[in-house]
Amino acid sequence: SKARDLLRRHYGMTVGPPIPSGRPSDPMDIDSPAFNAKAYYEQLITTSSLPVLLKKENELLTEIRELDSERQSLVYNHHHELIAASDTINAMKARAESLDADLEKLKAAFSEISRLSAQV
């Protein structure tokens, strides 16, 4: 679906081939922004046999599970990236704090050098 492709693109995951769908404004196309669930349901139960309905149920459940799995993966990856960024920031902060002490020593040394050169 378009939302899935946008999320994949945002998180740098490969975007698969577009899923074939009807016209972009087709209310009977489940991936269309104009999808009409009630009309789709009514059309499905009035024109399909029980085996077709059961097959469609299995297909939808499989797709729902796949989408849920992808969503969880995206959330995990995003969370992992946030944790990694936080660790990097903490490491940089620790290094910067240790540099402060070194800079103070360097400042004191330059002050001493300036004082001694002024005496010469």
C-alpha cells in the first residue's frame, strides 16, 4: 500500500514493487484512499460463495499480520535508532566534560607561559 511504501522509504527500507490496485479512487479497492468498507463488504457477501469468503478471510488475516509485523519492525528500528543516538550524545557529553578539565590545564599553562615571557 502507499502508506507502507512511504514508511519503508522514510526508514530506508527497500520499497517493493507497487501492489496492483484498481483505479486510485475505486471504493472497492482495499488499498485505495477512497475505499468504502461497507460497500466492499456488501458486495463480497452478496456475490461470493462460502469457500471464496473463507479464502478472502485468510488472505486479509495474513495481510493484517504482515502489516502488523512490519509496523512492529519499524517501531523497533526507530526505537533502536533513538537509543543509539542517545548513547552517542551521552558519549560526546562525557568526552566534552573531560575536555573541559584539559582546557583549564591548557589555559593555566598558557597563562604561565605568557607571564614568564613577559618577565623575559
